[in-house]
Amino acid sequence: MAYLRKRIAKILLVVLLSPASGWADNQGIRLTDDRGDTLQLPAAATRPAAISTFGADVALALGTAPVAVTDYGLQGVPDYLAPQLSGVRGLGPRHQPNLEVLSSVRPDLVIAIRRYTEKDGDQIKAIAPLLALDLITVEDSLRAVELAGQALGKPAKAEALNDRFLERVQSLAERNNGKPTGTVALLTSGSETPFVYYDHFLPTALLEHLGFDNVGGHSPNPDSGIPLGYRISLEALLELNPDTILLLPTSRQCAFTMNPVWPYLKAVRTGQIYEVPHYWKEGAGPIARERILDDIQRLLLTSEPE
Amino acid sequence: MTHPASTTSRAGQRGLRIPCTGPIARLLLAGGLSLVIVLVAGVQLGAIDLTWAQVWAGLTGDSSEHVQRVVFELRLPRTLTGVLIGIHFALSGWLLQLLSRNPLAEAGILGISAGASLVAVVAFIIGDWLVSSANPYNNTSFALQYLPLFAMAGGLVTALTVYFLGMRHGHLSPVKMTLTGAVIAGMLHALTTGALAFWGHAHTELVAQWLAGSLYGAEWQHLRTLLPWTLIGLAGIGLLVRPLEVMQLDDQHVRTLGLGLNRWRAFALLIATLLAASAVGVVGPVGFIGLLIPHISRRLAGANLPVQLVLCALLGAVLAVLADLLGRTLFSPYEVPVGVVSAVLGVPFFLYLLSRQP
Amino acid sequence: MANDATMRPAALYGATVSFLVLLFIIGLMMGPRWVSPSQLLAALDGSSDLLTRITVLELRLPRNLLGILGGAALGVAGAVMQGVTRNSLASPGLTGVIAAAALAVVSLRTLTSPGAIWLPLMALGGGLLGGALTFVIAGRRQLQPERVVLAGIAVTSLATALTTGLLLVSGAEAAELYYWLAGSLMGRGWLQLQMVLPWLLLPLGALFAMQRPFRLLQLDDDLAQAMGLAVSRWRLVFLLLALLLAAALVAFTGPIVFIGLVAPHIARRLIGNQIQHWLPLSALLGGLLLLAADILARQLAFPQELPVGMLTALIGAPWLIYLLNSRTPPRSA
């Protein structure tokens, strides 16, 4: 308990004192993004373009509608944001945003996922200031929301979003404290080659905060955040035998039922498998992360006996 | 196919002869005109509609920032890069088909694309692990900056390996080189897919885009990187035209003419490799241009090597720019990479060509 | 009469089968968790703990069997293609069959959510198209070895370009599909083995029953015709069966190259003129190679698994280059 409180306090401290803080003065807004680059905005941005789900998410959460967003090709924009994004210009996929379209919408800020846009950084910067963000861990998410808030001229609202999120995590942790939790695995595709996520990934980190034990383990490359996980052999999965399995959506029908160890896993036999929505994969945005907490609460916490 | 008496270049003559007789001139004119047309289309058409006046204003620097950017920073360098890689791949394929005396040869058979791809994938992956502890801000930019150089080096090393393994009894055997190239390319491709599958989970989409051969994000810097190689390649080809004509005769004749066959072959191979590897380094592997264009130029130009050469360069550029144009306008804002479009366009045409052959 | 350079068939068969059995047992013991022989026996008679039993019986046993069967299928497919086209470079990988089959499966999985039964059918269709395209491009009459290879490369690069293009629109599935494209036996259990079994056993059985026409086809066309064989019809049948074997396997394991090329070559070397043993030995050697590659794949990157396609390429390619260097360019048998 005290450990959890200390952990959350530590996160807040890191966020407040991190070099990623910026400030506003009458010369405009200055920010340092996750590339270490400094952005200079003459005024708060009102026309953000989003290259990644996070950008759209945070813009909507802070009340500034984005002027252009990237999407998933055949699958379109993420479901949970779709109603609010109708009519917004599409930029193509997040790793290849259409620069001509981006230029034509005349944005004054681009909120992007760093690892996909870094290679085109110069060209995007020429169109509008680029806020490139790592969006992997909880700390990344908090910092990213704060930066976006400053860039969009709504720092107080961003801070409120962060505070509310952290309070909610903490209260859930306290409520769950002392109850039997178990091991959990977050997998994509349970079929032939399941991929399991490490502890630092946002959803699994949240699960860990709430007392669950992620079988994915620690990342071997903690400074970088990449890779996000690894392909787990079925024998290893069987040995780890998580109590609960969360599956990210896959387009293959019932792919996991083809897995030979599937019937033998404890989670399968006790019925503790749940499919989680797609935003678990890109959960750094304020709306998405609240929904992840909703899902965790609904699936894993309320089913615990009082 | 007409063979006017004056057009066959004689082996003993110096310099390049591009005779100006009727059919040839018309051919070259048509080629040049198509190039101009696609160039213009490439600058005008795209995801955003622009009028002629806007394009002109953009070129002369007289318009809004957005139009200026689209025309001058996005479309113009991209189209010109397309021209260059079209020339590179087409000429490289042409040389290789001549060298191996096989109409199905192209840069892929030397393993250049496969070698460059493997190095590119590895560079992407290693970029994660390299600098993570030192400066967390510097992870991938190191790999990305030098990616063209790495990829080109990978292609060159592979080609050299294939070349050396393709020697038989001390001189180059086209057959053995082809087979060795096929085996090595297959191996490298499997390794590339494996490496990407095993380590590349976080970068799959990025690498996939590179592996498809794409002009996305091409800027003036890419053009600057590529141009010296184009000039080197063209100069080399200029030197090679006469020896190539001689090499068209069979080996016995050639030896009696005392031409130092091996040395010229090696040189031609080097030029073909440099052309292909530099292009692959900048845009990734684009397969079909080098396979298809030499066929077309041979059909149109007959046995006349210099005309084949010029036509090859022109048509290669046209195909590359056209493929890229189609790729970025058909499903806007999504883009189909130039490698995929040229493959889709190329295959039916290729089959048609081959079906007409004896 | 076996000559000095070749081994007696009985010894050959004995050696390969013993190797196979040995590898099979090692494959049952080896993995992220080493299972000792006594534990193995316990698992087989049901007296060990659940984890060991599942590991051995559900994971490793069917996987090893699939490795042997799949490798045999590839080996035989390669031998058949080489034999009936009299081109020692014909193989499912080099003639574009595998790449085209993989393209078919990837397009099916990207554009729809297929039931498992459609995968081998689609793979077969794709493989058929790819193989047909290669032979058309190579020119029907001549079929010079290098032309077939180059045509196959052209078809393979086309299929690869289209596959890569498809992967760009497959969004989140791309990483999964890339893993599949690297070729792997991981996670193939009894269910997959059951599904692929008819596709592999029936053609294999048919091919072994048709040994006489097969031998005749390897002679000159005119000679075979003089002996009463409808040459082009039989050739087509054989090629179709070979295609079936390769494409069906691709549907379940992803593309695995080089085995169809290397196994027949090694078999050829070992048996010399005794052509009647070529097919069976190609089968055995193919199974041996794939099983060995799979075992290595399980161990080398412990605790993860490498895709087996990488290993067959690493094993097969240097061997092929050695072959290319040790004798004159492979021509007709």
C-alpha cells in the first residue's frame, strides 16, 4: 500500500520536474518533446493535426478538435473516437502520413508518435511544429498529456486530466489491496505465435499498479521502451500459466482456439479470458486510458468477491 | 523491326553514334516527350488538386507557403528522384541482361536488393539497441541518417560475393553467377523476413514501407545523394558501349579480337551494381523496372545499342514517375509504393512481351 | 550393382532412418524445458505431471511429426519437379510456387477472416498460378535450367512485391503476418497436423505408386513416348501433385524454402544411378533436414524461437553454393 502510494508520488515528481516541462511567456510557448527538440509556438495551438491515435485523443479530451488525423487504413479511425472525428480530414496511415494533405489543412501543431515519424521529422517540421512523443509507458502518457496541454494552451485542464487519472488508479489500487489477485498476461493473437507484452507497456503497467503480476516480465532494454514484448513459446506460456489472459483483438476468427495448449491453460479452463478493445494497444491518450481502467475494473476487479 | 543500313554501329568506330534517321529519331522524340509529360503530371497531380497557375506560381516562388511547399518541397524532388531511380534500375537491368545474355536478368539476381534489404532491416532494429543507454533522445536517428549508405554497402557486398562465387575456372560464368545470385538472394530474403519477424515488432509498418520500395518522403537531399552515382553510372556506360557491342558476338569471336573480355565484363558488372545499389539504398528495392524496360527498349530499338541505351533511360524514368504518380493519387491519402505499382503494371505487359517471342 | 561412389541402398536407408529416429527423440526431449528420457517414458505411459505430458504429447510430438512429414513432402515435391522437367534446379521455392502460395494466404487473411479449411485451398490456387506463370515465362519448349530459375525469380519477386503491398494495408495484423511469412512450426499441434495430413499423404501415396511413369519421364521425351507413355499428360499430373504438396504445406507452416532443392540433390549424390531410390530418399532426407532445422530453431534463441525459414535458408544456401562450385553447371539428369 505504502509502496503504491510512493510509486505514484514518484511518478508525479518525475513528471513535474522532468526536462520536458515547458513554459509560456509573452514570447509564446516553448516545449521540449521526446526527441529532445525544442518547439517554439507563437501562441497556443488551435489547429492540431494528429499523427497517431494519441493526438486525436488528447485534442478531443482538451476540447480542441483536430483538423486532420491518421487512421488504420481499411479499418478506419479507432472506434472509440469515431463519432467525434466524423468529417475530419484523413491523413493516411500513421507511419506514412500524406504530407500534401497535411500541408493543405494548415495545422499549427502536429502531435505525433515518435517512433514512426522520426524519419520524416524534418519534412513535418517544415509544415508545423512537431511534438513527437514516446507513447509506451504510463510516464510517457502523463508527460505527453501535459506537453499537449501546454501546446494547446490548456495546461490546467491537462493537469486536471492527469491528476484525475492518477487518483483513480490510486483509489482502485487501494480498494483492491489485500484481495487475491493473480498473474495476468496481455497477448496479441493467441494462435500459433502469441506475443506477450512486458511490464512497462501502459496497460500492463496499470495492471501491475493494481496489484496484478504481469507474466511478461521486465524489459531487457528499459531505457528505450522498445521492444514492447516478445514472442512467447507455447511451452513457456504453459509454464507461466497466467490466471487471467487478456487478448488484443485479432482479425482471425477464433484464432486462439487453434492453439494446442489452449485447452490446458488455467485461464481458459476457469473462463478468465477476455478480449479487450483495440485502444489497449494505443492507450496513452486521456480518453483511452480511462477506458482501459474501466475495462480493468469491469473485467477483473468487480468479479473479485468482496 | 526496321534495320536501316546506316544505323548499325560498327565495332571499329569511335564514339557513340546515334543516327538521326527517321524511325530512330521519332522513337527518341516520343520517349523524350513522354518523359516531359509525366514530369509535368508528376508535379501537378497528387493528393491535393492544384491548378496550372498555382503550379507555375509555386515554381517561381510566387505563391502561398502551402503551394510552394507542395510543389517545390514535396512533388518536385519526389518526381525528380523518381526519374533518377527509373534510370538507375532500367540501365542496371539492361546491362545485366546484356552481360548474362539472358533476357530475364535484373539487379535482383545479383542479390543487391536482398542484401540492401537485410542491412536496412538490421539497421532499423539495431538502432533501438545501440544508443539507448547514452542519450535516450538519439535512438533511431543514427540509423536513419546513414540508412542509404548502409543499404548501399549491403547491396555492394552481396553483389561482390555473388560475383566471386560466380567465377568458374578463373573467369566469370554468367550461368553460374545467375544461379549463385538466385540462391544468395533467396537466403537473404529469408533472413530478412526472419529478422523482421523476430525483432521488428515495434517497427513493422516502417520497415514494410521501405521494403516495398517507396518514394514517400523523397526530398532534395535524396536527390543530392543519388545524382553523383547517376553521373558515374552514365559515364561508365558511355565507356562500355563499344565493348558491349563486341560482347554481343559470341565468346570465340571476341577472343580472337583480343578484347580483354573479362575486364570489361567486370567493369560492366561494377557499373550495373553501383547503379542498382545506390538506387536501392535511397528508395528500397524496386524490382520490375529493371526487368521490363530493357525488353521494351530492345523491341523498339532493335540491335542498335546506343539507341537502346537512351531509350532504356527515358522509358525507365517514365515508368518510375508514372508508377509513383498512380500510387499516390489512386487511393489518396493512402499511397501504394512505387515497387508495388510497377510490379502490378509490369507483369501483364511482361507476359505479353514474352508471348510474342519465339 | 552399386558402384564405388554410391552407397548400397539398404545401408543408406538404414542410416537415414536411424538419424531420423534419433532426431525425433531429441526433438521430444529438447525445448525450453529439457525432458529427460525417463520423463519421456513416463509421459508416454501417462504417469508424469501434467506439464510434461502436455509438452511432450501436445506440443512436441505433433510438431516433430509435422516436421518430418512436411520435410518429406517438400523433398519429394522438389525431386518430382526436378525429375519430370529434367532440370536439376526446379524446386517449389525457385519456381515461384511457394511465394505465390504465400501471397494467396496473406491476401486471404488480410482481406477476410477465413475459416481454416480455406487456407490450403487458397494456397493451392496461388501456387498453381505461380508455377504456371513461371513455366510460361520460361518458354514452354526450351525449359533451359537458368531460364526457369530466372522466371521463377521474376514470379517470386512479383509475389513478394504484392505481398508487401498487402501487408501495408493489413494494419495491426502486419506483425503477425510477417511472423507467419518467416515460416515456422511453432504452435502446430494435433489439430494442424490432422488438417494437413490428407493434403500430404494422398499425393505422396499417389507419387510412390507412380514410380514407373516417373522413371520413364526422366529419360528423353521421344524415348518415353516410344515406350507408350503419354508424356505431356503425365508430366502435368506429376507437376500438379508436386505443387499440391508444396502449397498445402505452405498454408500451414508459412513459406519454407531450400528443402525442396537441397534434399533431392543430396539424395542424388548418394544413390548415383539407382533412380528407383530417389523419391524415397528425398522424402527421408527432406524430413531429416526440416526436423533438424526446427530443433535448432527451438534452441538457438532460447527462450524464444527463431522462425524455421531462417534456418533452412542458412543451412540450405551454403550447401547449394558448395554444390554449384563442386561440379559443372547442373543440367538435365
